[in-house]
Amino acid sequence: MTNASASPQETARSCLAIVLAAGEGTRMRSGRSKVLHEIANRSMLGHVLAAVQDAGATAVAVVVGPDSEMVAAEATRHADGAEIFVQRERLGTGHAVLMARDALQREENDVIIVYADTPLVSTVTLAQLREPLARGAAVVSLGFEARDPTGYGRLILEDDELVDIREHKDASEAEREITLCNGGLMALRGDVALAILDKIGNANAKGEYYLTDAVAIARQQGHRAAVVVVPEEEVHGVNDRAQLADAERMIQGRLRKAAMVSGVTLVAPETVFFSHDTRLGGDVLVEPHVVFGPGVTVDTGAVIHSFSHLEGAHIAAQAAIGPFARLRPGAEIGVKAKVGNFVEIKNAVVGEGAKVNHLTYVGDAGIGAGANIGAGAITCNYDGFSKYRTEIGQGAFVGSNVSLVAPIRIGAGAFVGSGSVVTEDVPDGALALGRGRQVTKAGWATAFREAALAAKKK
Ligand code: UD1
Ligand code: CA
């Protein structure tokens, strides 16, 4: 038995990864294929494809069920050049792997078989799974100590050597006592993989072609089998929405830990939700209850205050976001800029040191460095058909409750008076007022009040 010890370095050996994604996923009760469901904002299939490629796969084959155009499209999106094989009838894991016969015939050095519904498997684990192949093993199983082994294949060891895997349904009472279980993922030596796989039959309790039979067959053919033991979390399978939520919890735990290890402060880690691709610089501070959607990068020393929701945004160093801010795709927040409470920014650049502090919508806009946008200012970017841009120059001052009717340009250093509805460009350094002129009538209120009171007394 080999214990986990490898690092994820790529070896010089070529590697075919076969990803099984032909499951029906009925327990998800979903209109969408199971493996397209997301954790940390990436499909389970996407996670698995990223892991196999990081672990050095030089070729990727994905086995999908019939009518799985969406799954095939997702596969090629995440793995350029992935070959798609269709398994028309679901006859078991051994049968599914053989759908990729054309790829197996090329005899890459290593073959790794992974499940698209087992999304938490890490690059390190996959590298460990490949390791014994380089030392001559023909088959490597991924084992784990199951808290509850019911339903899993049991790893049968003799003198510390893996000799067979027994599926739960086929296991004897004594074998069911074994808690070292098969995680399902497997590695095979490419030069002997087909000779082993072609010998798998279906004479068992389920009448299925069990991939797990590869172990006993390899030994019959004079080869050695090995097992690599990993934590149960690595092989967590997702069959229903509860297990999907468990997977989300586990991956969030990993992402939070990685962020903190890299020098990010999370005041209440369990309340912050990341995407698989969130990038945070050193000394970033994230307050409680912040959600990172896909595509967010935060540079050094920026602060994300509580209850902010960020997606597709870049936040430069020392900037401050929130509390209660919403950054949408294309938000580009400059160095030391401030985006305050109840502010929404979409497809807009907020220049260095600019401030948009309260109750504002900025969409399809550019705000120059050092500009100040007052409370309640709105870029009116949409006429129901098209979107238009607002450009605000450096150092401009836009007063409170201003509507900027795009397309519009406010010049550098210009002022826009509060309450204005601005429909014409404002030159650099100018003042624009676009509001009703105030009328003040001296004594009017006092006279009105006296007259009203007198009328009531009558
Ligand atoms: C399998 C293993 C079992 C292991 C368990 C871990 C076999 C025979 N058994 O059992 O030892 O403990 O995983 O979770 O391999 N699939 C196809 N086509 C098929 C059958 C399966 O693509 O015809 C895919 C499924 O979508 C899934 C994966 O292969 O992603 C595993 O199949 P599943 O039926 O869940 O295997 P288990 O019975 O759980
Ligand atoms: Ca399963």
C-alpha cells in the first residue's frame, strides 16, 4: 500500500485522462445534466478537467451519455482539444471507459480515470495516483477510509498488496466489514490498459461491467496493483443537491484557507464566499458577509467591507469597497478609489482616488482620477434599446441627485450642481446647472398658517 506523499510536479510521462460523465443524475431532479451543476461558480466537470490538466494530462477524453451536447460543449470549453465519446447504453464503469478505445489505443504512458461527479479531487491527489505507474504498477486505485462504507467497493488487501475490489452488492459479510473503500478513480499503465479492460465481464450482482475488476485481472496477467490512500473529502461524490451543497461547503473551506495562507485577512471566513477563480493580493481585508462571483481580482491592501457582492471586477490596490456595494462585470476600480454603500458599478472605470460614496448607479462610464460623485447620482445609460457612455473628467465634481443622460461628457474639473438633469456635454472647468430655478416668497408660510388656523376655529 502506498501512502500519499507525492507533489503535483509534472512528470515527463504522457497521460490520457478519461473523464466519465455519462451518468443520468436523476437524483438531482434537474433539467440540467448533473455534471453541469456548479460549485464555486464552475461546473463540476470544469473542476475535474482543470485538475486533470494541472496534474499533467496531455490528452483528455470525456465519455458522455446520449443527447449531451451541453456536456460536450462544456468539456471542450475547459479542455481544448478534448475528445468526446458517447456511451449509448449505461452498462457500467468498465464499459464507459472502453468508449474511449480510440484514445486508449494510442498508448499514452499513463491513463487516469476520473468521474465528473467527483469534483473535489485535487491535482496533488491525481499526481499521487499516477506515481506508482512510473514504478511499474499496472493499476492504481484511489482508496479512502470511509466513515460509512455502505455502497462503496471494498479494497481487498493481502500482505499490504491490493488484490481485488469487491462491490458492496457482491461482498460477503466479512468483506463488508472492511472500511478501506474504493474512491472510484483509477490509474492504469497505458501499454497494458486495453488488454486489461477488454477482459472485464459482467457476471456480477448488477450485471454491469465493473471497472474495479481491473485489479484482479491485472494480477492474473502477472501485473502489480497498488492503492493510494487519500482523505474522504477528495473522493466526495455528488448525486443529489444535498451532496452538492456539501461539496460547496468543502470547496469554500479550501478557498478560504488558501486565501488566508496567502496573506488575506478574513474577519469571519465562514461568511465569505469565493469563486474558484477569485484572486486576492496580500493584505487584502475582507469583512464578514461578502460574496465573490466569477472573475474578481483584488490587489494589495484593498478593503472589501461587509455585505458587498462582486462579480467580474478588478479592484486596484488600497481601494475600499462597500459596505453594501455591488460591483458588476467590467467594474474597474482604481488605486485608492472609494465605492461606498448602496452603489452599483457596471462596465465602468473608476479612476485613481475617485469617490463614489453613496446611493449611486454608474454604468457604461469612465470616471477620471480624483473625481467626486455625489450621493444619488445616476448615469442614465439605457433608453430601452441601447446603452450609452458617460465620461467624467479628472477631478470633476458631480453634485448629489444628478442624472447624467448618456451619451454625455463632463469635462475635467467641471462642476455639476445638485439635482441637475444633464443632457448636454459640460466643458472642462465649467459649471452646469440643469434644474428649476428656486423661487422664495418671504412670509408666505407664516401667512398661510395663520389663515388656515383662523378658518379652522370658525
Ligand atoms: C463506483 C465503483 C465503487 C466505488 C464508487 C465510488 C465501480 C464498479 N464501482 O461505484 O467501487 O466505491 O464508484 O463512488 O466502478 N458512469 C458512466 N457510465 C456507466 C456507469 C457509470 O459514465 O455506465 C459514471 C457515472 O456517471 C459516475 C461514475 O461513472 O460518474 C461512477 O458510476 P456509479 O454508477 O456512480 O458507480 P458506483 O456504483 O457508485
Ligand atoms: Ca457513485
